[in-house]
Amino acid sequence: MCRPETLKCCNIGAMNVSFHLNGRDVTLNVDDPTLPLLLALRNDFELRGPRFGCGLGQCGACTVLLEDNAIRSCITPVSSVAGKKVTTLEGLGTPEKLHPLQQAFIEEQAAQCGYCINGMIMQAAGFLHQTRNPSDADIRNAMAGNLCRCGTHLRILRAIKRASTKASSGGDDATARD
């Protein structure tokens, strides 16, 4: 990332970045287009779903959906989402109508401390958008890059399986989004 004093030599300046965030069109003026999306989501839009974990894209706490694909927002430049659809945990469901994954995580009591759960749900949402009727091995493989220090992995896997089974049996669509 360029430092403010080197922006001129890097040929980087202020720019507007417009994108679709959780069902609404937004525009953000940024001084540095390499600003991580995570910082824009948390600081400028005051969203608390994506969390800062490692800052290297290795833990999954910052996972959001970009065009229905799970990405690590801590290593994604905000300029790269221009004109695209970004969904955070806040955009999946509402308190009145939870997303099927959110409901399944509650039913399976998949959260302990809760720090990783937002990223887990977003990773699972991206995975289930691409994979119908996943096997247990498919789910484990898809979630391997998301870390949980509390050890609730088995409950997390059961929650994802529950949501995918409910979707495939004609229940609520576990992949539905704005």
C-alpha cells in the first residue's frame, strides 16, 4: 500500500468507488484505491459483520461475498469492487427473517465466542451458492480456510449441512440473497 506522502509518485489519488452493498447502491470517496475493503466496510459503512483477524486473508474472519463468491475483504482493494455486488452478514438476513444459514447456526449452537462465525457463515453462503447437496467432505474442504479457535468446527459443519439439506428438500433457499 502506498503511503500518503508517496501518492503522487504512485500516480494514485482520490477517487469515487461505487458498488452495490447489501441491496443498496453506495459510493465511497477514497484517497487510496488500495484501501482494504474491510476497512471501508467497518469504518465508512459502520458494518460489524466482517471482522479483522489476521490481515493476511488466512483466517476468514473478514469474509464477505463479492458477486456471490466468498472473498477475504482484508486483502481486497476497495477499488476492485467498483460496479459489483458486495454482501456482508448484515445483508444476508434480517432479525425478523434470518437467512437459512444464520438459523442453522443458531439451531446447532455453532457459536462459542462468536468472533469467527460471521466469516464462517459468509464462506458457507458462497460455497452453497455454488454447490448443491454437498457431502461432508465437500463442506470440510470448503471451510478449511476459516479458523475457529474455540473448536466448534463440528457444530459449524452440522449447521452448514442443515442449511444445505433444508434448501435441497424444498425449504428456504440457503443461497438466497438480495
